Amino acid sequence: MAVDRDHVLRSAAALLTRKSTATMDEVAKAAGISRATLHRQFAGRDALVRALEALGIAECEAALDAARLDDGPAADAVHRLVREIEPAAGLLAFLYTENQLFEGEEQNAGWARIDERMTALFRRGQASGEFRIDLTPVWLTEALYGLLASGAWAVAEGRVARKDFTHMIVELLLGGVRRNDPIRREES
């Protein structure tokens, strides 16, 4: 019987987004296969995480394409991006915690491509006058990653309704990034 690698990866992603410390035995059980079969597909946890990374990058790039980041106002593109990336947010939240993916020379070039596209969106918003210029596009990209991960965790734990995911992230991010008229603050 042939093993459906995509099914195994998606099962692993679903489990690991809920329980990042799950064992390979638990991953095999979630996928409906034996540990030996899982081991034939992925030599160990690191190989599984790397395969999940490739899936996460592919899903992010598909979301970036679907969001049409160069169309219309940058704020609208941010909204589309969060909406499109929401189905992969749980996987991204898990990957976000896997430090070995972001350290050293073995870092997947896909993350740099994703970062570059998101950073370009925030830079475009700054150039058009929509977004504040005192926050760097790199920082805004990192903030978006953090909000996506936090939102995914809150939804997974039942603290936030799935239907509110996009609204809450977009409103919080854009509420802080939109360029407004200067507000005078009284000194205390």
C-alpha cells in the first residue's frame, strides 16, 4: 500500500500545531500509519520538520500570490494576505517555534523570498503615504508573523473564534501601522 505523503504531512501539521511536542509515534498515529512507515518517509523529527517547512513555504507563497500584493491600496493587500494565509497559520505558528529552521547556513531560501515580498508590501504602503515611516518594513513583517502565530494559537486553543482571525489581526496591525495626523501628547 502506497503512503500518501501529502496526507502524512498534513496530519503531522494538524497534530503539531496543536501539540508541538508530539512524538513521532503520535504523528504516525494521527496519520493512520505505523511508526516504521513514518520512519521510512521521514528519517526522524528533523526530516519531518524540514518537510513541513517546505509545505509551509509553498502555502505561504501561494497565499502571497492569491493576495495580489501589488493591487490597490497596501492596507487592502494586507487584509487579503491575512485572509489568504489563515488556513496555513497553524502550520506557520508551529514552524515559527522551530529555531533550527531560521539559524545557520541551512536556512531555506523560501523564507527570504516570503520576507522580501511582505517587506515590499509594507515599503509600498510607506511610499504611498498609507503607513508610518518610523517603523521599518522588516519590523512590520516580523510583527505580522508574530500576530499570525498568536492568532493561530488562540484559535487552536478555543480562546478566539476562527471567524474573527483575519479581522483581529488586520485591525491590530493596521491600527498601529496606519499613518495618522500627529497627535500631541501632554507630557506628564
